[in-house]
Amino acid sequence: MSEPVRVIMWGVPRSRSSIIAKCMDGVPDSKILFQLYSPPFRAGLGEFAPSRKNPSSGTLKDALEEPESSGFAEENSTYPWVKKQMEASYPGKRFIFAKEFAYTVEDKFEYIPKGYRHIFLIREPAKVFQSMKRVLPDISAMRGQPIQGTGGGEFHLDKQPAVFLGHNWTFKEAVILYEYLQENNLESDPIIVDSDELVNDPAAVLSRLFEKLGVPYHDSILKWEKGTDVTERWVISKDFKNRVSTGLTYKDFRDSTEFFKQKAEAGAPLTGARLPEDVQRCVDFSMPYYLKLYQKRLTV
């Protein structure tokens, strides 16, 4: 059997990246790797207390095998281990798809795995940050990570710790990674996909994307089963399995059986409503980076 096609999709939060991973599970002989870089990123920010680590468990295996790959303990994972996991052999698999966020490899580019194609999933910043502010209390509760606020339930999105959106609110990190891949000959032309455009016409966008990846496309991947059973065959941590199963932020993931239709114009900024000041600050900072990627996006 020839080597599998390996793909990393570097998304931004609230861009439907988890639902896209569910879609990609429908590709024949596929394996999904779900946010393996997030645990060592959060560990580097001090999220895991010493009491949560389990030295007696030993070093995580270089290649987790089913069923232990679904629900592994993430507290002891490290960047070197993640790289080994990403590059591991998956017998019988022809398509390896990893869902990640670019900010999780900030200053850790030496751990980007070899042999992967790279996709950047983007969405208009106002939509990303408004959605993020809405769901942040749920994310905070699931992680046990307090929101930094002003009291009385109010909080500023742009004052939150890096564990939620990275140090530079996710879009800048995506551009830095994009340029690094090009400058270091890891990917001459990374593929950029606009999330809204994908949802508006998934068959056209995905068929074009698969053509560029050299993977056969079938309309059957546009439908999937409701629920979270799909994660039983993924490489995903125990904590993420719990969040996917119960968290408000993953409700669409659980409920969906196809891509929800998008009414707003793809790539267009939201109009007619004044954004909260903290959201506007995030948008103003991020828009130049978003536009730099948007102008290079995949078109059909």
C-alpha cells in the first residue's frame, strides 16, 4: 500500500473545525487526530496542576492503538510525543486528518510533523470573536479555568489568558505559521479555506480541496451520524471526549448530520450591530491577518 495522505487543518476557534473533522471521518480508510497539540500547549501555560499528572503511568506510547487511542490521558503528553504520534504508522489507513489550532505550536515549530499537507481554516473575525465571547463561560467551566473579568458576570475577551485564544488572538499566529511553512519549504502553497464558503457550498469547496490534496472525493462524506460515537475511533484525549459529549460549544457537533446552511455572506463583516468594545479590539487587531489569508483562499 502507498503512503497515506496526511493533512493538518489549522483552524481558528468557532470556525466549525470539529464538524469538519466529523465530515473527514467519512473518507474511506481515514484516521482523525483531534487537537493533540492542545494539551502540551496548555501544560506550558500551567493549566495542569501537579496533582493531575501521573508519573506512574510512564511515557505515552509513540503510536497509540485502538481502543486506547480514544480517551488517552493528556496530562503527560509533550510536544515530542505529539510529533511522534502525528508521524506514526497507521496500518490500513490511507487518509490521516489532524485538526489543530496554529497558536498551539507558537515557538514550537520544530515539532511540526513531516510528510503533511497543510490547510488553514479561517472565518471573518467578528463572527469568530462574537461567538467566542458567547461560549467562553462554558469553555471556562469545562476546563476549570477562571475567566478574568470585572465582576458581576462581565468580562473582557481581550483580557483573557492565552489558553483560550493564544497570545495574539489566533489570526496572527496562523499567518506566522503560514509564512514559516513557505519560507522553510515545508509547504510551498498551503491551502486556505473560508469556513462560511465551505458551509454555503460544501460539495464544491470540498471536491476542489480534495482535488488539490490528491484524494478521491465522494458526496457521501457530506452526511454523517448524529452524536459522538465517531470519536471512539479517533485519537483524542479523555478530556476532549468529555467536552465533545457534554459541552455547549460542541452542541452543533453532536446534533449535526450535515453542514448547517449559512445565511450570512461568506467573508463579509457583520453589519447593523455595534460590537462590544472588547470584541471590536480583537477584530481590529486580527483583521489585517485575516485579510492576508482570505485573499489567498481556495476558490471554486
